[in-house]
Amino acid sequence: MPYLASNTRYDSMTYNRVGSSGLKLPAISLGWWYNFGGRDNIENGRAIARCAFDLGVTHFDLANNYGPPPGSAEETFGTLYKQDFHPYRDELIVSTKAGYDMWPGPYGEWGSRKYLLASLNASLKRMGLDYVDIFYSHRFDPDTPLEETMGALDSAVRQGKALYVGISSYSPEQTRDAVRILRELGTPCLIHQPSYNMFDRWIENGLLDVLSDEEIGCIVFSPLAQGQLTQRYLKGIPSDARASKTERVWLTPDEVKANLPKVQKLNELAEQRGQSLAQMAIAWTLRNPVVTSALIGASSVSQLEDSLASLNDLKFSEDELNQIEKILNS
């Protein structure tokens, strides 16, 4: 059946301004890092994407290497865009990134002008788009002058292949330098995409201050700590969980076991708030006004709906915040 978006898609979502720009993003955005690759069921991905858009999630976040295999998430998006979302292009924010390994040889990763612009061209072809709304430098390249990397982002905008540009996982100092260079080039840095959750709080050590000072947006990824801040691991590690898969180097069984006592206490607090643990964890990342949007993944429609319900209660009392700090520091 042809897809017709819900007439109520903008009724319940909150949209936050990205820094000092004219752009707004939904408070929760949909990441395509997992569950949309060539090894995944495309009909499940279609159901998730449709549900997200029907509930006001206008931002789909991708990268050249998302899959697996690399590039396949963008190909999946291209298929779904052609079949479902093409009529709604002007209502969508589509972002992609380049920085990680994509093809053999010295020009297949990092931050050279050669790699970034070639990667963007390939991403546009895979997705069937004339332009992306946001193009990111996915990681800082220590061996390429930052002026070259930022110059490539500036060129992407001037060539009409991106409307805005951003950076991901840059340190506070690297961020200040990147913002300055882009401003001098005439293409302001729109947004920074760092990891952030209760177990990974590195952005509190200076980056949030930089983003506030420079009036740059912030979209945080992994707000659920790769699934740890959900009920998924409360009774052990399921056989199909990320922590049980050897290729998921970001999350190990030992890490899950070490954090389990904290997760159990956090789950109790979430229940007292009338939320699932995932809902509380997402709401917690959005408590800081510098954070524009939380970037979530979803393996099912039900998981997506549960995560989006976090927007029903974003307020924390001082006592609740103190309890969370006590649990995390125990």
C-alpha cells in the first residue's frame, strides 16, 4: 500500500532550535546506525521509519559506514525514500557523515578533502538525493590540517550538496578551532554530535560549555548506552543482544555485568517516576538546554514508541537528580 503520513504527525513532538540557527530538530531523532543495514529486514526498517515520521520524528541520521555492511543503511534509506518518503522531502532532515573506513587505499577514511567530498557524492547516490540537510565530519583527523577538513565541509555547502555542516566526537579544543575556521569561511558550524549517557559523560568536561558559548546545537548519540540503560540486561545478557556479539566492540559482557547494580537501582527510580528505564535515560540527556536532540536507535516499532514516550515527562526534581548522581557514583 502507498504510504500516507499521518495527519497528526506534528501534534505531539517537541521541536528545539539548533543553536542560534533557523533550523529546528525534533527532541528525539532516529539513528540508522543499526537495524537498517543490508543484513536486516527492510520491512521492519520500513515500519520503524514510517512510525517515526508519523509521530513527528523528522530527522533521519545516517553515515557512509552504517550497515552492516558499510553503505547499506544509506541504500536502505534510498529504497524507502523512493517508495515512501519522496513526497515528504521538504519535511525531512536527512544527515550523513564521513570519517571512518569505507574503501581500500589511502583515500578511504579520515578527513582529507579528497575523501570527504568523494564520500558525500557516493552517499547522495546511494540515498537517491540531490542534497543532504546536514553533512558531518565524523571524526577529527590528527594528520590532516583542520583547515582542509573544514574547507571540504564548506565546499559541500557551496556546491549545493549540503545545507548545513556539523562535526562529531571532536574535543572541546578541536570544536572551538573547527567553529572558528567554518565561521571565517562563511559556513557556520550548525551542530556537534557526541556520545552522551549516564555512563558516558565526557561532554560535561568542557564541550557543553563550548557549544553554549558558540551557540552551536548538540545532538547526542547512544543515550541508552548501547542498550544498558534499558530493561534488556536486568536478568542477564540475551543471546541476540549487542553485548553478546563479538563484532560490537563498544559494549562487552564484562561492562554490562559491572554496571548491572547501577542499572537495577536506576530502573527502580524510573518506576517511581512512572517511566521505563529507557524513557528516564533519554529524558536525562535532554535535561540540559544545550542538548537539542537525543539520537535513538530502534529494532522494533514498540521500542521506538517506548523511547518517544520519554517526552511525556522531561522534568526531574532536584531530589531525583541527586539520587541519580548517588547511584552513578556508587
